[in-house]
Amino acid sequence: MKTGILRITIIPLTVAMISSCGQETSEWTEPWPDRIELLIADSIGVETGDSNYVFGAVGDVCFGAGGEILVLDQAGGHARAFSGDGEFITRIGGPGSGPGELSLPLSLACLDDGRIFILDPMYNSYEIYDGSDFSFIEQISLWGNNPPMDPWGLDANAYLGLKFEMDQTEAVLTGVSTLGRFRMGEENPEYSYNVDEFPVDLSDFGGLVKNMLCSMVFTGDRRGRVFFSVMSTDNYEVSGFLSDGTELLCISIDIHPVPRTQREMDEEKAYMESWVSRLGGIPIEWESDPFRLMITGLGVDVLDRLWVQRGTETAPVFDIFDMNGEHLLSAKFPREGHSWKFHIDHHGILAWEEDPESGTQKIYLLELPDM
């Protein structure tokens, strides 16, 4: 039985108000115009020089169990470990097909016991490394295709992931995406928090990639709580669950849809077509949405606050809530751009830009704001 559900719906002042979770109103006012500015404490990465600090293509970033900063370099086919203050420690894995080597690494995460795992869909596997000396432990390959995507470490050595499958019923091909809690070494999820079905057109590979990789953002914490948002241009909504699948909260805010500029759409199209081609060698036609995404990221910090990253403005903006769904403050990142990514957990906040105008990627360490 689901208990303890808290639904928070915030609708700003309007002339003609339509009261419903996620619906628009005829006029709109920004609910939290006052925002603190996030401060950059340090950065990792250089344009030229020491190769340990030059990144080819940052695919993912997270913290290790001891607060180390782990950076997945897709172009180099490896991850790198840095200390909490940015000093290079070692490389993890490397390009190749042998034990512990990587072919097409997409994302990385850290389990509760410190083990690091890197998703390599080319091998339909996770490559597992020791969190202390970063040595290779084993390859876990349980799936004929499509291991759970974008893994996020939870409690009790479980992880959160998005599993994509196809279901053929007569002549109809349907894609099924399941956000679930998985145990390392087990094929199927312990709990499923969200299941989404959509028609699959194999002639539209760009649409398939969008449904597989760009349909949802989610996060979890070491208490096993899970938070997710279906990516949308007109619906700002976040759902939260306890580790056992009990619904915890639903936050919904009326945010006005924001049109994208033609330049934004052209830049996204060029980047995504290049990115997919670089990874799999398959050309796609990417169709950019004419509106900006409402929510582009989530995280839970050491003060037990839920961070919701908006994509509606020219610089990343965060709405920060407590675990009752009450808004505490909002914050703005001091750099513009729509390809900024963030990793937020109990160790801190990391930021990086997927497609920087300068062409040089860096990892930024941010200061955690007070209440």
C-alpha cells in the first residue's frame, strides 16, 4: 500500500487560473525570481599541457566513495580519478576488448561499497572496478542488449537505471522504458518506479535515440530514495519514491514554456548527430524541439535537499526543495549555455559542459550554498 504521499502544486498569480497538476495558465509569473549565485571553487582541465588534465570528450562525472572525482572520457575509452581537490590519481580502464578495457563507455557510477561501474553498451555490460586501488574486478553481462542506462548508486549496493526493451505484437513494434532499482548481478529490477511505452519506427533512428537516451532525468541517494522527471517542454513535475517503491512526493509547478532560438536548435542538431555518429557510426536525422526542456537534471545534496535543474533559461537555474517538497531557495549558475551537466550528491556539486564553445572541457567544483 502506498502511504505518506505528499503532493505539492505551486501555481503563481494569474488573471485566469486553471488549477491542475502541470497545466498551463493564461498568464504567468515567475514563482521565485530571487536567486543566489552559485560559486565556482575550482576546476579540473586544461586546453594543452599535462595529458592527464586534457579531456577528449567527457561523457559522465561522479564522486567516488571517498570523495574522489571520477571523470569518464569517452574519446579516450577510460575514466580518470582525481582527488577531491583536483589532483590526478590514476586512469581506470582503457580502450580495447580485454578484461577491464572499454569500447563504448557511456556512463559511470559508484555503489554503496565503493565499487565503480562503467556502462559499456558495445559489450552489453558493466565493467566493475575497485574503489580503493581502481583495479579491474569483473565484467557483468546479463543482458542480450541494452543494459540499464545512466546508472546511479543507491543504498545496499543497489543502483537506479533506465532499462529499454522492445516488444513485438503482430506488426506493431513498441519501445518500453522502465526506471527501476537493480541489484548488481541481477538482471531484472527489484522495483519499477516508472514504465513508459512508445511506438517504434525503425526508419526514424533519431527518434529512437531520443526516446532511449533523452526521455527522463533521475537521481537517487544513499537512503535509497529515488526522484525522477519525464523530460517535457510544458510540464514541470518531479516524483519521489522510497527505496521500497512507496511514493514519497510529487512536486508540480506552473512554469511558462519558453521557445528556443533557431541557433539553439541548429547547435543541438549538429551536436547530437555528431555525437551519435561518433559513438556508433550510424547517421541520424535529429529533430530539435522548438521549446526548451522544463527539467534537465536532479540531485540530492548532503543537507538532504532536492535540486531541480531547469532548462528554460539561458543559464542553468536550480529550484531547491526539502524532502517535504517545500521550496527553500533558488540558485543560478554563473555561466550561460544549454549543454551544462551537473552531478549533485552528498559529496558536493560538479559541473561540466558537454559542448563548450571554446572546445575545451573542464570539470568545475561548486561551493554548496547555505540554507
